[in-house]
Amino acid sequence: MTVRPIRPDDVPAVVGLVRELAEYEKAAHEVQLTEEQLTAALFGDDPKVFGHVAVAGDAAVVGTALWFLTFSTWRGTHGIHLEDLYVQPAHRGRGLGRELLRTLAGLCVQRGYGRLEWSVLDWNTPSIEFYEAAGAVPMDEWTVYRLTDDALTDFAADRRG
């Protein structure tokens, strides 16, 4: 098993993994990602998202880590925000998730980035235990807020002073 950067021919498998993750997180109905969108995001003229895959011995893509750059004004450096980390259940326990996460940590160190961060659902005990075993700490004092769909459009159009 190996971890390597995503290639264009991996995109269909990665989209499938994103859908599997959404099912696991009880949010399959929210996935709108298409192969075309992911291809453009990863391999377009000015990519803003990046990724790695975990590949089984038979060359099947069985895990993925999709990420993008952030910037910390407090640290004065970029960081990596891990959007999705997923390994298919049949391939867990072999160190693939750890290797995907370690690969991103290595990129941070190599490039001088100050942070590697991500979000995890409060009920996802196996993932929380996995991340804490790697030395990650929860940011309990922070709450994630999000604007999407009609709320995003409505707020963008609201020009009140």
C-alpha cells in the first residue's frame, strides 16, 4: 500500500470515496460533487484544492485526503486545511489513514506551514480517537459557522449599511 498525489485517472475513485464518506457521515444527500468539478479543481489552470490517495497492492484507490491552503495571520504562515480524509472500511487498521495524515504533516514541515487542521463530527468517536492518538488536540473554544445555498445568496445580496 502506498500514498501518492492524486492523478487525473484517480478522480472517479476519489469522487466515489467522497460519496462513501458522506454516507458514513449521514449526509449523502448533501454531496453535489461531480468528476468534472473535481478534475477542474485539482488540475485546472490555477488549482485551489489538492489531494493524495492511498493505493492498495492491486492499484485500487482505497483512501483519499483532499486539502487546501489556509493562512494564519497570527502565525504569519500558510497551513493546510484537511477537507476530507477517508479510507474504505475494509482497508482500515493498516496505517493508511495515518500515512495520509503524516504525508500532509510532512508537507507542512517541508514547506514551512504552521498548521495542519481539520474538522471532525462530535459523534465520530473512532476518528476523534485516531486524531488524538496522532497528537492532535480539539479546538473546543471554536465553533464553525457556515453560509450556504439561500442564506449565502441572500446575505451576499443584502446591501443594507
